Amino acid sequence: MRNRIWSSNPATPSSCRSEVRRNRIAGVRAGVLALAASSALLLAAPALWAQQDSAPASAQGAEQSSAAPDAGAQSAPGPVGGVEEYRFPGASLGRSFFVPRLTLQQVYNSNSGYATSTAASQADAVTVLSGGFSLQVLGRRSAFSIDESSEGLIYNRQTQPNGVVEQFGATEKITLQRWNLLFGEQVSYLPNSAFGLGGLGYLGGGTSGLSGIGGVTGFNPFQIPTQTIVSPNVSQLSETSLFQAQYLINGTSSVNGSVIVGFLHFFGSDLLNSRSITARFGYDKSITARDTLTISYQATNLDYPSGISGFTTHYAQVGYRRILTGRLQAAISAGPSVTHFSQSTAPGGTNLVSWSLLSSLNYLLRNGSLGAQYSHGSAGGSGYLVGSIADQFTGSFSHRLSRVWTVNFSGGYSHNGAFQQTTQAGGNPSASFNYWFAGGSVSRPIGHFSSLSFSYNASRQTSNSTVCVNGVTCGPVALVQVAGVTFNWSTRPYAIE
């Protein structure tokens, strides 16, 4: 068949094919692990140099625990509130494969320097070049996946220094009878806050290829250290290591635990570097094939290498998730939280009682999709504050207008309010930041695996403070508008046999 993607040699004896396949997979995995280690060392080198300081499934799928991981393993529902985000099953992901990607983008940025006023804004044209790949290697009881992307931002008028974006994610899933184990690694090097890169390949740029390809490693965004306050042209390195274990008690119940260790480091700035470690334990109970109830406890310790006292937040949450396979996923977890400060100058003392909420929605429409996420709880302060109470919302909508044209809309909002208990580093104890972005694009495929899109994105930040921790200048950012055209290219998935 002319368009057939996967093929094998029927003349080869099955035993020989199995042996050859095992040897090839072992060789590929060893090489990829070496590449992953090298990439992590290369990304970590600037920080050291600067010296700035399987199918894993929910309990309702226990009957599948002995099956070999496949495409469904990438999107099967794990523990409610676990380290992975839910994704709908993709096409043609049932075998080991490799897919390369290239992106060329040309945009116009109305405020490339993130000036505080429109009068001081400098416009520039930005060329974005990026390349990456996705890899999936499936074994009888394991699934190994990698997503990698490297991107360069070239400012034509040099109003700002050229920037680099590096993103690397890897997961290894192992199934052992009643146990589902997951090991994960996420590394990002960005020239600014992820929220501040709207329209520059990071938000709005997108990837091409078959449905589901380009995102074989999907981590829960609520569990990844990140920055939601714009830091104009301050490069940052974030790294997160994850481990999760799930034990299937029976066909309807399971327990799970996870440990997440991460850090956020800024270069060439007095912004506050941070480190965090999170431990979580949960119990899931499937009341129907589609509905799952959960109860969980989580503790997150956040500290600062500079010596500033950090804090520990304890969460107790009750949650619910509903899944209609291939159509709908909705989850919500909420409960009280207690944040303990080792030092406090506020009248409330060393303990702050509040609340936390995590929620997500993914819905496949007849000719599109709808997604939304919202969270409320303690955060690291994005380098500007010694911790904060943070609200974060993101939403997206896509609709196929015709056989070839599709429109996409996305938007988000974040709020960070300083803790009154952490004023030892100076700054305004009542400081707050509000940031929003919104944009849209229209795209069409070019050939089987490539696409062309036209996009627009707008963003703005407001604040009631101009001086933050360590005396760093902070504050509002005037309206930033980014418009341009993007060409995405990829190939068919190359089978690894």
C-alpha cells in the first residue's frame, strides 16, 4: 500500500525478528540515554559556570496492567492529580517510532524590550528557527519517550539580544504486575517567563505532524517549577526530576505516591533562585467505569540558595475525575492548605491557613477541541517575590472551518500576591502582579505532515510595585503585540524495529 507507514519483512523468522528487535531497541535506548545525559549536562553548564549561586492506568483499567504499553499508554488515565497530564489517544502511535520536526517563523513584535509604557516601546521583527524530535520506544512492559526542541530567536534590528529556547523531556514507564512506575525528567532554558513568550514559538507556534505526535512526554503543569511574572530578557534554567509509583489494589482501587525535585535559576540578574521538593500520596476509587474519586495529601518545601528563609506548604485535597474515552476528561481537586514559615514578621505568625484548587478540562468537539486549566495555591514567587499566593488560568479552543482550514484561540491569566510573612529580603509585602495573554491563529496543512499558520498574540502585565526582592526593579509591562507567519515541517513516523 502506497501510504502505509509501518512495515516488516515477512520472510524473516519470528524468533530472529524478535531477537533483532530487542537488540535494536536496547541499542537505541542506550544511545538516547547517553544523549539525554549529555543534553542535561550542556544545559546545566551555564549554571555551574555562572556560580549564581504499561500501560500505567487508573484503577478502573487494572485489567490492562499486564498488557504491553502502546499508544494508549501515552494517554491512559494515571492517578488523579498525578505527575502526568491527560491526553487523548493519538493516531499511529502503537509502535516504536522517531519523528523529526523543523519550524520557521517570522513575526513582528511591537514591544520587544517589554517596556513599561507604550511611548518607550521598541518594535522589531523576529526570526524564529527551531528543530526537534519525538521518540518512542516500546517494550513488552515498558515505554520510553523523549521530546526535544531547540529554538533560536533572532532580532533583526538588535533591539534585544538574540535568545535561545531549549526544552527536553523524557519518561520511562514500567509495568510490573500490579505496579505502574514512572520516571521523568524535564529541562527548559528560556530567555524569559514562559508566559512572556506568547507568539514566539513557545505559545502559539505549535508543532506539526500526526495527531498526538510532538507531545509523547506530557507532565502535569501544576507540578513543574515555572515563572508567571515577566522578567524582561532574563534567561532562566529550570529542571524537574519526577518519580511516581501506583499500586493497583483491585479492579476499582489504587494507591499512588510521587516525589518531584526541581529548581529555577536566573542568569545575569539578582532575581531569586529557588529549589523545591514535593512529596504526594493519593488513594483513587473508581465508582463507575467513567468516574473516579480521590483523596490526597501533599507537602511542598521551597527554599532559596541565597540563604533567604523558605517555607513548607501542606495540602489535603478531595477530588473527582470523569473520563469519556476519546472525548472528555474533567478533573478537580480542592481542599485546605497550611503554609509554615520558619521566620515571620506578620501579625498572623508563622502559619498561614488558606485553600488550594487544581482543575482541568479537555473536550473533543465534532470539529475541534476545548481545553482549560485553573490552579490556586502557594508558589515560588517567580524570582521577584519570596513566595506568593498564585492563581493561574489557561484556556484553548480550536475549530475546523473546512477540510483544510482550522482556527485556534488561546488565552491565559496569572496573579501573584506576596506573602506578608516573608519580608526579610525587602520589597513590598503587599506587592501583586497580574498578567494576561490572548491570541489566535488560522492554519492549513501543506502535504501530509507540514502546515502553514498565521497568528496574533497580545499580552500585558500590571503591578502595584516597582521594587521587589533584593531591590530588583519590577513592575508593569506595556501592551505587547506579536503577529506573524509560521511554517511547520515534519516527516512520517519512522518505525524502530
